[in-house]
Amino acid sequence: MKEYAIEFKHVSKIYSLKSKVKNHAMNKKFYALKDINFQIPKGEVVGILGTNGSGKSTMSLILAGISEVDEGKMIVNGEQALIAINTGLNAQLTGLENIELKGALLGLSKKRIKEITEGVIEFAEIGDFLYQPVKKYSSGMKSRLGFSINLCLNPDILIVDEALSVGDKGFAQKCIRKMKELKANPDRLAIGTVIEAELDKGRGPIATFLVQNGTLKVGDIVVCGDTWGKIRTMEDDRHTRFNSATPSTALAVTGLNAVPLAGDKFMVFADEKLARDTAEARANRTKNAEAAAKKATTLEDLFKKQDADATKELNLIIKGDVQGSVEALKASLEKINIEDLKVNIIRATVGTITDTDVSLAEASNAIIIGFNVRPMASVRNEAATKGVEIRLYNIIYNVLNDIEAALKGMLDPVYEEVVTGQAEVRSIFKLSKVGTIAGCYVTDGVIERNSLVRILRDGIVIFEGKMASLKRFKDDAKEVKQGYECGITIENFNDIKEYDVIEASVMKEVER
């Protein structure tokens, strides 16, 4: 029988509304929650979503035992703790005094309170403010302290009510990592991810496993991608040997029959034969895909074939900046129907174009369509090496026109945009008369003066325009090649940031 941490059975919370007239009751009820039913099994992580005023915080207070239900019943199996902005902290007391008070109210020993205090100080990272009254804290600092106290108390049930919506991003990520550690179950067969892998001449395949759930042990039988093996050794970066690894542990393991790929998922199998058969089946699928791969098709090549057995299907891979664009483009392309010719969408996903997309395009004889996304230089080079065509667009109409023209064999000579180089923004300078100057390092190709430019942030196009100036030191430059630094200004755009990528291109007439 499944064990539940929390059960809501027809729970309602009712408030009486007050009249505008003093001491006059309205006799009107307001349901903050009405007839709520759910069950949360032990070990589960559940998110509650809703608009402002929908009852999320009310439910949190009930879950934490701070507020009573008016109708129905709530069953809680375990000690619960609520983390919310300002909740549970005495503003008049210092941070240290709040820790001691919380421990005393729970009936903890002085030794245990001291242990908790040390854990809170380490996790909260609020420095000397620990000895200041909480009323002087910012909302982010209150969140840090409240989260750290409740975390160190090690409750069975942790309730977080938008507490991570304040403060800095780094602390929020730290809290999320900690909650993932709490969720991980060490009492199951291990699963995780390969961080890196290599072939050692003396020891054979070595892979660094990050255990995400369960406990990995020496002697366990694992399948990782299309490789498998029996764990022979496990050691950390100091070459200390381990017999087991719990969640959030990263160790280098030996015993695999081949080198897996970074990013592959691994899992422990109880049966060696099943593990071997699973890995071999995956390896065979990979080999078949490689054997079926042939020279990738381009739109120009598609209708150069005049024989009766010419290509009847055009395979496409779509990558876009947002889900709405991807779905709209996919739906529009699938509606194209010209005689016996068909558009086949192999993959349509959100995100920048990657090496994986190029490999899939090569294996499936497909063309990659990028909509408001740009591949990095390494990906473009990989595509060129494998003969995979990448076409980049920012208007759906242009995509449809090109595909339809290709299918009809009516591609006319046009001007084509040719990417000449990419530069990474390393520093920012602001001058009142000039605007924002991006101090850049050319990472690929050549940056030419007066080029068309795109600003990429995390692979997503955020601006398209024209270069205003290109300088080497204080002098104007005609071009700057790979490996050199330069200063760039963009016409009508000053919101450039460090680590943005500036992609330069020119228009050239080509024949299709």
C-alpha cells in the first residue's frame, strides 16, 4: 500500500467578509479554498501553480499546520516546515536568536541547537548580519535565514511558498540543488549522468558518473548509452577508492566495455544478460543509422534529379527560439502538398542548433531550418564537414517560399546572406557621445566594417542590424581576423552585454 505524506480530503478554508460600516457584519462567506482533494506520496516533489489570490499561500499555511481547516480533513505523516518570506521570524530578535528560539520551541537540546546553528551560518551566508535584528534584513536575507533554519531542522515535509522569488539567483540555485539532494532516494538502483569519459591506455574506458538517485556500488551492472559493464573501481579526483556512491556524488568508474558519450544516462540493472542485450540493441540501432546515412540533401540538389526515382520526400529539422514559432512553422510546412512530394519533419524543438542536430541531419538526409536561432562557429564547421545544409530565417513566410520553390524546382538566383565571422563580447564601455562600445575577441572568421550583424544571447537572436564602427585600439579598421581584439558599436542598439556573441555577415549573389 502506497504511503502518503499528505492527504487533503474535501478541505475548505472560509473567511468572513467585513462590512464597510464599523462593527457591522456582512454575514458573507469567502472561500479561500473550497473542497480540495489530493494525495502526495512520500518522496514526491509537487508544485502548486495559480494566479494571485487563488489560495496558494493559504494552502501553504494549512499544510504547515499554522492555519486550521474549516471543512474537511488534512492528514500529515511527518514533521513539516514552512519556508516563506517573513514567516516564522521574530523581527525584534537577531538572526542568531531566531535560530536558538526555533530550536527551543521544538524542544531540541543545547547540543543539537548548536549543531543547527553552525549549519545555518554555513548555508545562509549572511555574515555579520547574523548578529543584527531581523527587522534590518532585506527580503532576500530573510529568505536566506528562514530557508536555512528550516532546512537544517531536517523536516520530513518541506513547504516553500515563493521564498526563492526574492534574493539573488545564486542562492536560489543553491537551495534548489539542496532540495534535489533531499529528494534523491539512496535505497534504489542507481541512475545518473556521464559527466565526461575517456580511453586510458592502461585502465581502459573511464567514465565520470554523477549519481542522481540511488546508490552505485562496486560490482553493479550498468548500461550507459550503448555501452555496458560491471563496475570494477570507483574513485574521486584525488584517486581515493570508494565502494559505494550516494546521490550527488561524482566518481570516475572503470569496467565498461567501451567509452560512453558525455551526457549519456546510466542506470543499474539487476540482470547481466538484460543489460548486455539492452546495450547491444542500442549499438545496433546506432550502426544501422550510420549505415543508412548518405550525402545530405540541399534544396538546390533536390530537383536536379530528373529520373523517375527522384527524391519524393524532403526531410527537415526545425530549431526555433520559442515553442510558438516552432509549432507554427511545423504546422505550415506540413500543409505543403505538391503532387507526390512531401515535407517530413524529423524533429521540431526549441533551442539553438547543436552538434546533435547536425548528426541527426546527416543520418536522416535532412536540412536544418533555424528560426531566430544561430549555430555557433563549431557547429557550422561540423555541418560543413558533414555536408549538412543549415538555412537560417526570421520570417515564416520566407521559409515557406523557399521550401515550396525547392519542391517545384523553381529556385531563382537570389542574394544570400554569408556569415563571415563571430566575436565574443568580453567588456563593455559606455561613452556619452558614442554610446555603448563592445570590447570583443574575434573567435571565428573575419569581422568586416559595415557588416550586417546579429546579437546572440545564449544562442537566441535578440537584435539584427548594422555595424556602426569597427576599431583596433583607437584606429578605424577595415577588418579584424580571428584571434584579435576589436571594438564594435552597433547602430541603434546599446543593450549589449558581456558574453553576447556578435555575428557578422554580408550579402552575396548566388545561383541556385
